[in-house]
Amino acid sequence: MDRRTPPEPARDPVAAAAVVAALAAARADAQDRDDGFPAEDVVDLAQAGLLAAPVPAVEGGAGLGEEPGAAALAEVLRLVGFGSLALGRLYEGHVNALQLVAHYGTPGQRRSLFAEARAGHLFGVWNTEPAAGGLVLGEDGRLSGCKTFASGAGRVTRALVTARPPGQAAPLMLVVALEPGARADLSAWRAQGMRASATGTVDLTGLRPAAVLGGPDDYHRQPHFSGGAWRFAAVQLGGIEAVFEAWRDHLARTGRGDDPHQLARLGEGAIALEGARLFVARAAGIVAADALPAERIVAFVNLARLAVERAGLEVLGLAQRSVGLQGFLHGHPLERLSRDLATYLRQPAPDRALTGAAAAILADDGPVAGLWRPPGTR
């Protein structure tokens, strides 16, 4: 897009997201290839004011995510994920980066970086790196090393990354300015799904960071680090809903909805979908309120992300059983949606998330019904 005339932040981000999602859904099949990327959809996000929307209202944005309960942000993420999980993954990373800037940036850094978001730059957060060759910030102020599994590689123009200073184990958060198409290697991204997310390796050697945010290991500070998982769960929720709608439409089109076994499956899928929706909404509200101890916030969000994963796997299994072999054939609406959702559901350390949440529950001597309520409420 032409960044000389940046669009205004979306006044109604939810309505804007619904429009972008419909356009993204229509393009998603064409983008489903190893070198795919939802470039037109990202332009739509910018022109609709959604790249600027997460910027705080006092800094010229729409304050998306600042509202009580973060309900609007949850709905925006769900809608974008419903239209395209690849686009939802990229947008969630953009939101994550801007929220980290808001939490840890100095006034000058916030002013500069938020202006770039309003101008249409796509931000991302890249933390994963190989065991050897991870990112290091040298004494000369230059970076050496790379990041792996970086979504939007070659497309993100403002990357928030972690890097270790010399002789220190705790990483720093840095923002790096990148040119489109530079430094990215997508050759290893031959995934079953999420092919259009442009996930790859980015070599940042020789670059100087544009900003250093916060202090050592602030990136992993709780509850923001683990608590932010509710955002990708909201995107996954949209993907689950898209699978459910494709399944329901298939039953209606083929006239198979009168079969009681099909109806039972659809009903079970609806229960799973609505359970995921409630978990996401509750997690978003708990994180936004920030009224509980960090360990309780993290525990609930971990439960929520696993509940959404379970719901997604259940809906996938039921839909594929109901539709049968047709749902595995290229061209059927369910085929790509299923691959994208199955891939995106694979988030890191699910067992640790589950046992960590259970340990937090066990360690508290109060009734479990009150664990997620703010102090002083009944």
C-alpha cells in the first residue's frame, strides 16, 4: 500500500474485520501453496485501519484491546481467523508486537513505532531459533544469527525479536526494520496446512536494531507472556467455526441432515464450538482485567488454549466423519480448512500448559469456583 497517505484507524474494528474476513475467505484457496501469502488481505487490513487499530487511542489508534474485557479484540481475531487462518496468524502477531511496544516501550519508542503501524507496516513477533545460530546482539550493536518458524518471513517489515547480549543468558526485546522480500528462506516450510503464512527462517546478521524494548527477559514476564495465548486461541476459534460452517453447509446441500446420526454429530460439534467460544471470552476478560495473581491468569489461559484445541480436534473429527471422503478431496471447502486448522492447533508445550495449570489449581487452598474471580467478589 502507499504509506504516504496512511488510513485512519478503524472506528468500528469488528465491522471492518467482518469485511476483510469475507474477502480473505474468497482468496484463501488460491493462496494455498508453498510460496503463498495473503498479500491482498494484508493490504485490506491496512486500508480498513486494522493495522493501526491496536495502537492505543491516546497515540492515534483505535485502542483495540484496551476496552474492558478485550471483547472487541477477541471478536476481531475470531473474524479474521474465520476468513483465513494464515491471515489470522499474521494479524495476531502484529497485535502481539504492538501490545509489547505499549507495555515496554519508552514514550519516544512508542511514538515512533506506533506511527509506523499507522503508516501500514506489518509487525510480527519472532522468538523461535535453532539450537545453534540463535540471535545474538554483539558489542558493536549489530545482530548475528537467525530466527526460525517466523511467520510473515520476507513480508513483515517491523519484527520484534529476542536476542542475547554478550555474556548474558536473559534475552532483550528488539525491533528490527526489514525490507520486503529480504533475508527470508521459506524453503523448509512444506507444511500440510497454513501454507500461506510464509513461515520460514530469517537471517538478521549485520542489522542494527531500531529499538531495544524494556530490560533483560521482559519478553518472558508473566502474565503477559503466557497470558497472551488467548489471542491465538481466538484466531483458532474462527478456524473451528469455519470448519463447522463448511460441514453444516455440506449436510444441507447434500440433503443428509435428516439422518439422526448426522444430526447427533452436528449437535456434538455445536457444543464443542460454543464451549471454545466461552473459554476465549472468559480468558480475554481475565487477562484484560489483570486483577488476579499472575499464576492464576496464566493457569486459566492455559486451560482455555487447551479447551480450544480440544474443541478444534473434536469438530475436525466429527466433520470429517460426517462428510466422509469428499471432505479430503481438493476443491471441497472442508479440505483446506481442515488442513489449516489441524496445523494451527499445534501450539508449543501443550502438556506443560496443562500440568502447569493443574499445579496452580492444586497449590491454592480456596474453592476452585473462586479461583478466577477478582478478590472481594463472590
